[in-house]
Amino acid sequence: MRLARQKKRVQRSLGFPVILFTIGDNIFAIGASAVNEIQSLQGMESLGSSPRQFGKVRHTLTREGRRYWVVDGNIHFGMMPTRSTRVLLLGSHPIAVKVDGIVRMTEIPRVHPLPQAFHGEERSWYLGLALIDGLVVPVVNPETFLSHYDMSSLEQSFPVPAEAQRVGA
Amino acid sequence: MTLAANSSFVLFPLGGKRFALPAENVTELARMDTLHAFPSTTPLVSGVLVRRGEVVPVFDVAQVLAGRDNPARKFYLIARRRFGSAVERTAIPVTGDCELTNSELLPRTGDLAAYVTGLLSLPDEIVEVIDLEKLSPEAAA
């Protein structure tokens, strides 16, 4: 009985599935369960001159009647612009993250906590760090690309056109 | 005035000067290893090392202690840093061999930077003893 329980525990902790993606020279991981779909950039619509406060959201993407706010991964992580080719459509919120490319899907045995020495914005960006094939890969926190406040402000600034609402319905 | 009896310190070079840390805070001296960097906004923390499966942040204090010089780092001095009640190992890139010494900790003088907790009077030099918790980019000014 005891042995069986221990076995179960080991199995549970074996792997946390993640998707590895790149922005510039950096590889990041995101929990696979947080991502609904991976798409090309096709169909992205510009927000025009988005207000300064939404600097990292310059496009939207509509999939199956749902509008996603496209977060520019470079701006979110304070990186120089690079050549994006993909968007990760998140499941829990109408957020898509623009990235350079997808590396692969893998499993990580554990997420190491971010050392206390890091006390900047990265504490909210990352859930922790993973060791993958000799590399240290930050595991991003999908909840922090946009806050609820950001999303409701965006909804107010860029309401869905009535026609699109009818089509979506 | 002497603050305490002789204590042990690890002397480490950065650029043209040597500095000291209390030996009790130093856990090892390591060869240069792969620095894993990723986007972050914390000043002076340039990335992490992996030491025997442990993720160790790299606290690159040279820009504060050595000024604008960018001396080539040769080793990592791995020391403990305190964060509230937590203690964490931190790798400090240094530019040459380190040395253990026993010396009296002399009180700091008023015009020294806040991160200097005291001074060691060695035969040919006066060495500043550093408090890692008080090191910040502003301290470089």
C-alpha cells in the first residue's frame, strides 16, 4: 500500500509539460496547459495608435469569434525588437503572445524558484527557472502578460464593433 | 578603536584593487562557468550559474567596486547573501586569485561608501570590507 502511494507520487512529479519558445536569443518555457493554440501572425489587426499605457499591445487577433489582445513579447520582457513569426493564444484570458518561434514541447521535472537576488519585474514575469539540456530557461507566468485592469481598459478603449459582435454571436 | 578581535576575511581582486568579505560568508571559489542570462530588470544581477544542480545568481559588483573599468573576470567567489530571514548563495565574479587572511576589522571612516563595513590594515594596503546587502548601482555614484 505504502509502496503504491510512493510510486504514484513519483509519477506525478515526473514532468510538467511546457512549450519552449524563443524571443531574440532567449528561450522561454510556458506551461503547455496555458496555451490553447499556436498560430502564424496571419490575421493580426493593428490597433492603430494604441494609447501609451498599452504599449505592448498593438494588435488584436480574432479566432472563432474571440478577440485576443496580442502582447508583444519583446516589449513585455524589455527586449530589443526581433522578428516575430508566431503567436501563442492563451487559454485562460483573451491574450495572445507574439514570439519569434517555437522550439518544441518538452517536460521539465521541476521548476526552481527564482533566486531572491532577482527583485525586479522578473519576479512577476516568471514562475521560476527550469534546467533543460544544460540550459536555464525561465518559465513564464501566463497570468502577468496583461492584468485584468489592462484588459478592461483595452476593452473600453477599443470596443468590439457592433457588426463584429453580431458575427461573433 | 577595534571592533572585534582578529577575524577571517577573504580578499578578492576587482580591477586594480582588493576588497574583502567576512570568511564566514564565503562558501567556495569556483572557476568561470557558463553564465545563463535571461531578461530581468534587477541591477547588478547578470544571470545565474548552475552549481551541482543549484541555481546560483551572479551578482556582478564590478561596476560598483571597480568603476567604469570592465576587468576580465576569472573566478566566481560564492558567498551567502541574506534576504530577510532567507540566506542564498550568490556568485561574485572576481578578477584574480583570492586569499584568506586574519586581521582586525577597523571601523570605517565617515567618507566611505555605505557598503563598506570596515577596513583591514594589511602590510601594503588598506582593504575595504564589503557588505553585499548594501551594494547597489546607486552606490557607484
